[in-house]
Amino acid sequence: MTAQFLFGGAGLVLFALGIWSFLVHEPLLRKLIALNIMGSGVFHLLIATAERGDLPPDPVPHALVLTGIVVAVSATALALALGRRLEEEDPDG
Amino acid sequence: MTHLLFVFDLVLLATLLGLAVAALTSPDPRRAVMLFIAFGLWLALVWARLKAPDVALAEAAIGAGLGGALMLAAARRAARRGTDRLKGRKSGADQA
Amino acid sequence: MSRRASLAVSLLLGLLTLLLLWVFAQALAQQPGPRLAELAATELPRSAVSNPVTAVLLNYRAYDTLLELAVLLAALLGIWSLGAASPGYQPAGPALEVMADWVVPLLILTGGYLLWVGAHAPGGAFQAGALLGAAGVILRLAGHQRAGLPSESSQRLLAVSGTAVFAAVGLATLAFGAGFLTYPPDWAKWLILLIETAATLAIGTTLAAAYVGGQPPENPEGVRSR
Amino acid sequence: MSLDSLLPASILLSSLLPGAFIFLVPEENHLLRGVLNMSGALLKLLLVGVMIWGVFHGHVYETRLTLAPGLDLVLHADALSVLFVTLSSVLWLVTTIYAIGYLEHSPNRSRFFGFFSLCVSATVGIALAGNLLSFVIFYEILTLATYPLVAHRGTPEATRGARVYLAYTMAGGALLLVGAVWLRALTGPVDFVQGGMLTGLHLEHQGQLIAIFLLLIAGLGVKAALVPLHGWLPQSMVAPAPVSSLLHAVAVVKAGAFGIVRVVYDVYGVQLAASLGLLSVLGILASGTILYGSIKALSQDGLKKRLAYSTVSQVSYIALGASILGPVATIGGLVHLVHQGIMKITLFFCAGNYAETLGIHRVSEMNGVGRRMPWTTLAFSVGALGMIGIPPIAGFVSKWYLGLGAVAAEAHWVLLILAASSLLNAAYFLPILYRAWFCPTPETWPEEQIPPRRLETSGALLWPPLITAAFCLLAGLLAAAPFSPLEWAELIARREYGL
Amino acid sequence: MDSLALAIGVPLIAALAAAAFPARAQALGLAGALATTVASLQVTALVWQQGSLRSEPGGWGAPLGLALQADGLSAALIAMTALVALATAIYASGYFRPGNRPREFWPLWLLLWTALNGTFLAADLFNLYVNMELLGLAAAALGALGGQPAAVAASLRYLLIGLLGSMTYLLGVALVYTAYGTLDMDLVAAALRPGPVAGTAMVLMTGGLALKAALFPLHFWLPPAHANATAPVSAALSALVVKAAFYLVLRLWLDVFTPLVTPAAAHLIGLLGAAAVVWGSWRALRAERLKLLAAYSTVAQIGYLCLFFPLLQATPPGTAREDLLAALVLMALTHGFAKSGLFLAAGLVQQSAGHDRIKELGGTAQHLPATTFSIALAGTALIGLPPSGSFIGKWLLMTSAVQTGQWWWIAAVMTGTLLAAAYVFRVLGQAFNLEPTPRRFLTQGRTELPALLLALTSVAVLGLAARPLWQLLQPGGAA
């Protein structure tokens, strides 16, 4: 319980840090890092709640997080490609 | 023993948050991405500690590894453009 | 964003974090017991794999995973739609090339191992695919323009294969009356392995192609058939 | 579904379907477009004939289409709707002939006639609407269908006029809609019932009922051009002459006036409206409009503008009739719905003829035009004298009944209004007639486009005003004959008052 | 056969085929569109007969497995998606010139469709997240398809905002799983206890979805994204994708977080909706480009849908509430058809004129009568004039506002209506000018007809024959 709160709480802090950085910073790369850290925060919270002390952990959140990681990397890749396309159009921008 | 483990956990989390803050606040893109990769790998470590080895593996390989590689390529371009622009500005100043 | 606004945002988010932490404590307090863990464990023998995470990914919630592969594909198609890939880096030094010669086969082997072991131990299609993708990245860094990927049409087939095999299995079970993605018990193990193999190849191809980052040059047949 | 329930829908479709097809007709195919136009108009007239006969003998014709549970689109033929349907279908036929002649060489005819048919369909829908929802629907469609007609010429003035028209009618439509929704929420479905659908039961909501009435009248008053909501009408004079005729005599203005009649008689009921004090509000509005319109008309040199202000004034006779309690005044108001229509359309046709044939747009250019275009000027004279109220032309009959009704209701001030208005009518029409018949002909006309041959202008332009002028005379002379507008108005009044 | 799985499987397989064989993508895409339409309409037909459908891919059932579920609401939206997407697909097959036909349009298009159907059918909160990501990625990729910098930049922003929204949504899901141990919507609804946890989860999930649904004031990303995409994509984004997110908000509020929907919460949504109506319409009026106008009008239209929330909250279950819900769906459908028709028509105008600046469109508008007619019909529906479906929707909305004593919403509706009339006729006014007369009504049937039919549906079909919708939405099915 305490461990769950501790780890899950860290996830929430990561989430908030991510939002903060997403809102405050302009460059695409920084926004993407922010989004990924936000996502990691949520994933972390899920993993934390799956932990059950001495019992084997709950596999469902693990699977959800696995899915989430792949989705996040897909989105990152697409966003970076879009960003690169913009750079090509406007090398100074 | 549990106390020791607790302290260990605290150190793990403190490092994790520290890496996140460092990655989020670094203005240099390459540095930020490097820190992000470190963050991802550390996160994998924490997840391994939380008995989630599958996810830890995936995070290390996909989140930190490939995601990091993609971002690193972008960061290198950004850094190159930054220096180009700096050079361009300098040469413009020289001409003037 | 101005300094003052950014300060306000930070303050608000700080409050939000505190609120979320409190709510999270409440949520933990109303613990609904083991959640799905017990159920997942009791049903595990029927899932044809012994790694519970793989059981969730490819059996209990296989439909999620199917859509997830589609997400990956959508990202790749989106990247391809933006035009041709930019040329890669200058050929790397001999050291990196030598390293690539060593590391790439190792990655592929490990990938294969993770794929096989995923049924009963940590590992599976995603981790394995990621290693294949990493092999591609290293090849590209070592100077291979195409990151070791095959021709355009083969790339397309490979990238599609994961989702296609998955969906085909789903529709096949549907056609045989068992319901969408409902594997017959005798076949479950092999179907899951089939899906995972295709998914591994697709994930590897997709990630490597996403790293190359652009439409692969069209192969001659493609040109002729237009 | 019986034939009886199909008749109202068929009358609507007889112009709607040809209209829809006309949009698709290639521009140069005059013949097909003409055939579609005329066959639709004639078919509609035939069906209306059947309906007149049936309604007179107490048949009930009703088409009902459920749009959503509790929301029915109802087309229902009662005596009042038949009056308006007949007026619009007869005048549509005449106007179509006129428009074919008028637009012979102008562009975008398929678009024009498409919307023209749509416009008449909406008018017929308004006439046949069996509940407030249906009325609102067709009322809004009418706005949509007339906008392209006003904007048709595409000149900057035309688009500006159309914009003003739209702003007014949209705002009016919004008020009407809010009123209708409010009433519906208060009482349930608002069907038009002879004698009024609201009963004493609803009196507990007296305040709300008054507010709703004002919303409805304001919404309708925009199209009926009640002062101060009349601003669009003079501006939309930029439209081609057939459109002006349609707006003033057949469709838009009439729709507003007809709606006021419907609300007073078939929604509130004339007794309830009177007891809520609403009739006097309406009466004051109508009287003000009558005088204001006439006074404005005096100073207009543009012929169409003068006619437009005359419309503002004349249409309010209908509302005035509705605002006086008692069957005789009701008859006067209702019969003016028809009489004003045929007289005003005659005048607009003639104004169009002057403009098309000789390029005359202003009163000051009309010297001696009677000698160059005697038939047109004759028709114009009949219409103008009728407007003033000279017997035996139709206009006299309306004013006579309005006056009698006022006396019966002891509303003597109305007589003053009538007298003043007639004087003003004379003051702005007689000078025109004097110029046309008695002033010397100028050497050249502003822009002579159609040279005199056997006829003074082209046949398609000449016949329609002659026909409608004949109607004006006949409606006055044969007022006592069966199926005359007057007789029919008496039938309506009997049914409304339950006599 | 499991029709729910087919409604997702068919477009998915078609997308894969189109992705694998780019040389035949168009033929495969069109065939796939047709097959998907059949599969989707089959779902609607079955819901019509049976009231609701449920199937469990994998056969495990909730809570361990996943479920697909369809009721009248989802069936109505699936049918709309099918018809709009089919018409748009036919349009797209004629719109892209052979020279610059984007190769990836068809697979992405079908993936988008898969995600839409998946969203409408999902019964699991996490599955919804995956669906929304598929939707968001496919939509962003499609939006950037033109390759113009403005389109790419807008799509990138759209993608990032969408990710922010889904992450927020996912945090809400994580809280729900922490507190209730299940992800199935029905089971969560059954276990839900009002309190800070459920409240926070609701706020997080609604907030994330509101970002994707472009709910005022979170709409800022929408106009550039929708205005700069190619026409078929704009049509889908505005008519369908935004609707999917809105549908989820509605679904969560109606079926999952029911006990938490307080008057204050519902009024907040209503207020934001009213602000969206006024602000969106105003910006549409000020827009200089036709597609930007259409995009801002979407912001306003989403606002109308939000106005239903406080009324639904204040209406006790019964006929009145069913009417209100049907009116809401009717307005959503009408907007779907009208807005897609408008964007398709705008695309033709843009292609013909080379730009879409409203002030300079006169000649083009007059030379394409059928297209101008589509714009007029769609405009009629957007204003909410009869005989369009949105007229009935607004009528019922306002009736309910009077009956529940919340008359102030009427002011918002009427303001929006008048502003909409102003912006629609600002465009239509351009069609009347002194250009020479066009020779024929229809110039290029393959693109003009789909636009015209979509716009016509929003007016004639949904306005005059909406009754089946009420039957479809009945809990027990119509038959």
C-alpha cells in the first residue's frame, strides 16, 4: 500500500511535470519529451498499482502499459516526421 | 532490511524524478534527449524492481531505445541547424 | 509564454499534483481487492501460454493488441506519406562497421530468443520486434542507407504482415464459428506463436522504416505496374 | 392513404417537383422549361379547383407527415387556406407567363424559374399549413426561396437589397420561431382550429400568452411590412418586375399578413385576443403603418418605390380587419387579401412594362405614356383607382366592409384612418394618371427597347396585366356572385365566428 | 456472424490490402469502402431489430476480456459514418488528380474508419484509448497529406494536442482501474460510488476528450487543422472524428458517470457550449476563407450539442428525455452530413478557383451550380432552417429549454442561428453576380454528386424523415 502510493505518486508527479513542460516549452522536441514523460507517469502509476507485495503482480496493467509504450513511440515517430517535413520547408523555422 | 529496501526505493524514485526534471528543463536538445534516454532506462530499472520485467524490457528497448534514437536524430538536426543559423548570422554580421 | 504566466501554470500544476496525490490515496484506499490479477491467474491455463502478460496481450485482450499494431502501421503510413527519405549519414568509420557486423546478428538472435521465450517468460513480440528495429537503426548508423530493409514492396508486405496475420486469424476463428479472435484451445498456442512471429517482423520493419523516416525508393516492378 | 389526404400534398408538389427539375434544365432549352412551368401552374390550378369545390361542401383534406414524435407537418385545407391558395395559384400562372416574356433574353433563367417555383410552393405550404410548426417551416423556406430571386440580377444594388431583405426576414423568422416554440412548450401541439385553439384554460398563463403574441406578430410583421419592420421592402425593389409582383402581391407580404390572420383567428381566437387587449395593439400598429406608408409614397419619384410604399400601407388593411372584433370587419380584411393582390400585381406588371418597353422608371418620366401604351396604362388606371377605393373596382369592396365593420364594432376612429388613407392614395396615384393620360408626349423615351408594332409591347408582357385588371373589375362588379372572393370571405367569417 | 467484429475487421483488412498493394490502392480502397458500408449498415440493421448487440472478441468476456457493444446511439453514428465515409471515398477517387494522388490516402482512410467504428463499438475504457490513438494518428497523418507547410504544421499541432488529451484520459482510466479493478464500462458504472476518485476520473477523462472534441475553450487547434487539410480529409475530420470524441463524452456522462452528473456539472458544459456557439459562429463570420469558415462552424456546432447536457440532466427519464436525446443525435447526424457536404463542395470550389478566399469566389460559385447548391443546402442545415434535421433538433432543444425553465439557452441558440445565417449567406451572396450563365447543372458527377447527396441528406432526409431515428434509439429496438 505504502509502496504503491509512493511509486504511483511518483507517476503523478511525472505526469504533472510533463504537462508543465508541454505547456511552457515551445520546441517540438521538448514538447515530445514532455508528452513521453507524461505518458511514462501514467504507465508508472499503472505498474505501481499492479505490484502486490509478495503475490505475483497483476498482469493486466502490465499489458496495458506495453500497449501504451508502443502507441507512444508510434506517435512520437509520426510527430518527428511531421516536424522534419516542416524543417525541410522552412529551414530557418 | 525493509528499511533498507525503502531507502533504496526512495533513491530510485528520487533519481527518476531528477532525471525527468533534468530532461524537461534542459534547453539543449541533444542533452535533453540524452537525459530522456537515461530517464527511460532508469524507469525500466524501477519497473524491474516492481516485478514488471516484460514492460521493463519493452520500455528499455522501445521507449528509451528506439524512441530515444528517433529523437536523437531530430536533436542532431536541430543542433546542426542551430549552429548553421549562428554561422549564417555571424557571416551576415561580418559582411555588414 | 511570459514569465508570469509560466509561474501561474507551475503553481496551478503544483496544486493539481497535490490534489491528484490525495485522490490517488483515496483510490488506493477503496482497493477492490486483487482487481483482475486472480482472475488472470486462474484463467492462465486456458490461455495456452504461461507468461501472464503475454496471455493478456495475445489472448484476453488480443483485440487491443491488434489495434495497437494498426496504430504502429498508421504511424508508418503517415511517415511514408510525407515523401522520400532524406539521405542518411556519411558512411561511418570502420570501427562502427565492424561493431555493426557483430551487434546486428546478436540483436536478431536475441530477438528470436525473446519471441520464443515470450510464451512462458518475460519477452514476446514487442521486445523482439524492438530488437530487430534496433538492428536496423544500427545498420543505418553504420552507413546502410536502407537500414538493412528490403525493397519497397517487401517492406510494405512486412509492415502489414503483423496486423494482417492477426486480423486474418481473428476473422478465421470468426468464420469457423468460435467468435472473433477466439482461438480453439488446441490451436491456441500455435496461433499465438504465428501472430507473434508476424508481429515481430512487422514491428521490427516498422520501427526501422520509421527511423529511416521517409518513403522507400520505389522498386522497379512498382514503377512498371503503374 | 385516401385521395383526400393526398390532395394538399399534390398541390404543393405540383410546383415543387417541376421547380426541382427546372434547376437541371440546360439554360438554352426554353421549350422544356416553359413546358415544365406551365404544366405545373395549370395542374395546380386544376387541383385547387377540386379543392375549392370540396371545401365548400365540407370535405376535409389533410396530409400529415410525422417529422418526429409529436412534431407533425400538416397540410390542411380549410376555407381560409383555400382563399390564399387560390389567390397564389391563379397569380402564379399569370406571373409565370409574364416572367417568361420579361426574362426572354436575360441570363440564368433555369435558376430563376427554379427558385420561382420553390417560392410558390412555399407560399402554398404557408396557406395549407395546419399547425404552427408547419407554418414556421414554410415561412422559413419562403425566405430561403425568395432570397435568390431578389439577388438575381447580381448587381451590387441587388446583392445589397437581398442582404437587407435577408437580415430582416431572418430576424423576423427567429422571433416567430421563439414564439412558436414557447407556445408549443406551454400548450402542446398548436393546431390551427377555427375559432382559436387556445381556450380559457390557458388564461392562467396570461402574461406569457401576451408575450408570445407579441413575438409572433413581430415575426410575421417583418414580412407583412408592418412599420417599423418594413425597411426591407423598398430596398428589395431592385429585383426584376415579376419578382416584385410576387413579393408584393402573392408571396412574401401576403404570407406575413396571412400569418397574422391565422394567429388572431385560429390560434388565439378573436375573442381571447380581444380580451387580452391584443387586438388594439394590432390595430394601432396597422393604422400607423397605413398612414406612414401612404405618406412616404407621396414623395417617391421612383415608380416601383412608390408602389412599394403603397404596399406597405395597403397590406395593413388586412391586419386592420383582423384587429376589429366582428364578422363584417373580418370579411373586409380577408377579402382585401385577394383584392390587394390582384390590384397590386396589375400595377407592378404595368410598371415592369413601362420599364421594359420604354425604359421608364420614374413617375416624372411618365408624361403622355398613355398614348404610347394605352392598354398598359388602362390596366394601370384600373389598379390605381381600385387602390383609392373607387367603385366598382375591387378595392372599394374591401374598404366598404372595413368601414361597416368598424361602425359595427363602434371603432369610429377606423373610419378616420380609412378616409385619410383613401385621400392619400388619391394624392399619390391620381397625379400619375394625370401625367400618363393628359400630359404631352415627350419626343424620345428614356430607352425604347420594344418598338410599337401590332401591340404596344410584347404579348407575354401585355396580357397578364390586362387579365389581372379584368379580375379587379370583376371582383368588384360580381362581388355578390357565388365563389367570388367576397362570398368566400363571408364563408370564412361565418365559420370563424361559428355563425 | 459477429457483425460488430466485422464492422471493425472489414475496414482493417481493406486498409491492410491497400497499404500492401499501393498500385491498386484506389480500387482496393473503394471496394473496401463499399464492404465496410455494408458491414456497418448491418450493425445498424441488427440494432434496429434487437435493440442492442454485444460480442466478446477472444471469448473471455468482461472483466478479463474485452467486449464490443452497440446500442441505438452507436448504431446511428455508425450508419452516419458509413454513409459519409462512402460518399467521401467516391469523391476522393475523383478528387485527387492521377499525377499527385497521395499513395497513402486509402489505407489511412480505412484505418480512420476502423478506428471510428471501433470507438463507437468499444465497451472497454482502455480499448477506447487505443481506438482514439489510432483515430488521432490516422487523422493527423491524413491531415498532413497535402504536404503544404500550413497543413503539416496544423496536423502536427493536432497530433500533439490529441496526445495530451489521450494521456489525460488515460490517467483517468488508470484511476478507475485503481479504484474499481475493472475497465468494462458497464461494470465500472455498476461499481461506481460518487466521491473524489470518481469525480477526478470523470474530470480527467472528460477533459481529455473535450480537448479532442474541440469543446470551447479547447477548440483552438481545430480551425487550422480542418481548414488546411485536403477536402475529403477535412470532411471526415469535421464530420466524423470530432463527433467520435463528443460521442465518448456523451457516453461516459450518460452511462458510466451517471450519478456524478450534477446540475452544476451539466450547466458548466452547457455554458461552454453556449460560448462555443457564439464564438465559433462569430469567428466563422469573420473568416476570410471558405474552409476556415466551415471549420469554425464546426466549433459552433459542437457547442449546440453541448447545450443538450443541462437539459438532459434536468429532464427525468421518460418520453421527454428520449425525445431530447434523439434530438441531440439528430443534430449530430445533420451536422455530420451537412459539414462533410460543405467541405467537399468547398474542395471543388478551391480546386476550380485555385483558392478559397470568399470575397473572390463569385465567378467560380456561379460556374459550378451543383456545388453552389450543395453549399446552400449544407448552409441551410448549419443555420438550422427548415426542412433540415437541425431545425427539428433546435425546435426540440428550445422546447425543452422552456419546459425545464432554462430559457437562457434559447438566447444562445438564436444568436448562433442568426450569425450562422450571416456567414452562410456571406458565401452564397457571391454566387449572384454578372458572370455568364453556366451551361449545365452538373459538370463533374463523380465529385459533385457525393457532395450534393450528403448536403441533400442533411436537409431533405433528416429533416423530413427522421422518425426512424427515434425507433432506432428505443431501448428495446424498433422491430
